[in-house]
Amino acid sequence: MRLATRPRRQALCAPGLATLLVLSFGGSAASQSDPFGALYTPPAGAAPARDASSGRTGSTSVSGTVGRSYVGAETGGQVSLAQLDMMPPHAPPLPVALQGHSTRFLANRPKIAVPGYTIAFVHGATASAFGGGAGLDTNQRRTQIATRLVGLTDEVAQEIADEAYADLVRQLEGAGFQVVDPAAQLASEQMQGLARYSAPVGGQGIIDSRATKAWVVYGPRALPPIKGHAFETGMGAVAASGALMRFGRASRDLDAIIISPRLLIDYIDMESSGRRTYSGSASVDAELRFGINPTSRVDFVWGNNSGGAMPGWFTTKGAFTPQPFGILAQTADRSDSIATHNALVSVGFGSIYRQSLVYDAEVSPKRYAALSRAAIQGFNAALVAEIRKARGQ
């Protein structure tokens, strides 16, 4: 059950010095050590477990609001990372629904080749809102919440990427499909010509609602991320056309359908009131929510005997779970000074106020990894089911 604290609202546009002094305090989200953390953590002097969290407590949601006469921040939920560390290390596969396009092509070659498995993790998210106050430049309100993921290391992310590829191959073979092994793929001239990234690569963009999110992309060690299939935005996505042509020729040479999954793991849901010129208020809400971002998809290619590339794809509306996995802990409040704002208003300098809050989204590494594997298994199971359907099995 979600618990919410009362909004801490502070007055703006106070006319007198006494009011300025009274209203100069600030508020922040809860973040402290779990008083029972010693029950779960190793004794003093012992090395912490590889997948242990900091053990502190924090909230699971935060809201920022600004209006013509007030500013406030509200937090909800109370979770202990130490207790999350004690949860089971496994979770059931996440139910995922895929919507297919041109799925008839999946039946046109007997084998399946998976030249890579792109998995990306959202590492940061920010959203802002603006209220213009009846369109006046002197009566503006802006609020922003920024978060960053804490607790997922490159080492663990790479292990999860390797497991994602291995799980898909295991599920395909378990369904009776013949999967071309990586060595045979890399021996193909067309596969050798694919442009790949030599290391994990980052990206960012507005990928849902009004939130800007940043992510880091990984692929299995044996088959690094393919350029154009690594959640690129802008000109970076142009490389997908070159990969498409090579996939078509490789499909013919290997007598296999080429499948390229792209899975984006998200940790937060953010909503914003957006930019409203004729409104005196603005708000941003952020809530921890683990799941598969709707940007995730699977591309597949059938290459005809002339080397042509006939593409198809699967999309998803996303899949999320209410299971807990982390906390929000405030690390900075970069908001304007309320006292200074009110002083300037009192002498006629206008009423402009900017709220800016920064939070760590710290996860229990063990719990986050368990839910990541659950997302992978559910995503792969949905894909295998759709391939079987397309082949009449």
C-alpha cells in the first residue's frame, strides 16, 4: 500500500520581512539508515556481499508542485533496501504481449539466426513543467525532478546481457527451432561486415510522456551491439538501413530468418503537466516502477534468393510490475531561495520561481537483477510464442 506524506507547501510572494523569515525553511524526501539494518548486514569488519545495497530507507515516489503563491514537494511510500536485499533472488517471468507486423516472413526459412541481443538499462530520467501565469514574463513557475540509477554496475549489466542472449537461444531450441550458433554466423561474410560497437554505448531522448531518459546499451560479449540496432536516436539510427541489407543477404546465405531483439529496462514513471503559458501552476510526478519500456521491439528479416531484405517486426506496449526494488533518496535541492524570491517581489522585480529536485534511485542489486531476468524471460517467451504461431505450430 502506498503511503504518502503531506505536501510541504511554502508560501511565495509574501509582502513582509517577518513572513520572509518564517518561510525560509525547505523540505526533502526521506532517506536514512534502516534502524534494523544490522539484522541483515554482515558484522563489522566483514566484506559486504557483491550484490548488497547500502541498506538505507527512502520513498518510492515524489511530486514537485509550484503555484502562484506556493511551492511544495511530496513524497510517498517508505521502503528499506536492507529488507529488499532479503527478498527471493528469483521472480516469475513478466507477462509480455507483442504485436507483430509482416509475421508471414518468419516461415520462409527453416533456421533462425540471432546476430545480437540489444539490452539497455535506463540510467537517468528528468521531467520538467512550466506555468506562464497568464502569459506574463514576470509571473513564471517552473519545476523539475531529476533522478539517476544507483546500484547497477557494468559487470552485472554485462552478465545480464549475456544471459538474455543465452535464454533466447535456449527457449528457441526448446521449441524445436534450429538456431545458427555464433561461430557459424561470424564466419558469414555478410555478418562479418556488420558495424558493431566495441563497448557499451549510451543514448538519450524523450521516449515516453514528457520525460527525457538516458540509457546504456549492452550486448552479449560474443556479439556486441549492432550499429543501428542499439536504441540510437537522430542520425545514429541511419545505420539500421545498412544492417538491413546485410541481414537480407545473410538470411539467404545461412538459410535462416535473422532476428534482432531490442529490450529496454526502465525503472521510473514520470508525468509532467507540461508547458502551459496561461496557467499559474506546474507539477511533476515521479514513481519507481520496474518494467519493459514500450520502446522495446524485435526486428526480423527474411532474405529472398536474390538477396533482397524483407523486414518485419514486433512492438510492445510495455510490461511493468508493482514489485518493489529500490528507493528514491534526495541528493540535492537546487531550487530558488524562497526568501530571496519574496524579497524581490516585495520591491517590484516580478514573481519568477524555479524548483529543482535531484534524487538517487538506488536499487537493491539482487532484486533489480532478479526482475531484469524476469523481464528477459517474459520478453523471450512472448517472442518464441509468436514465432511458433507464425509457423503454424
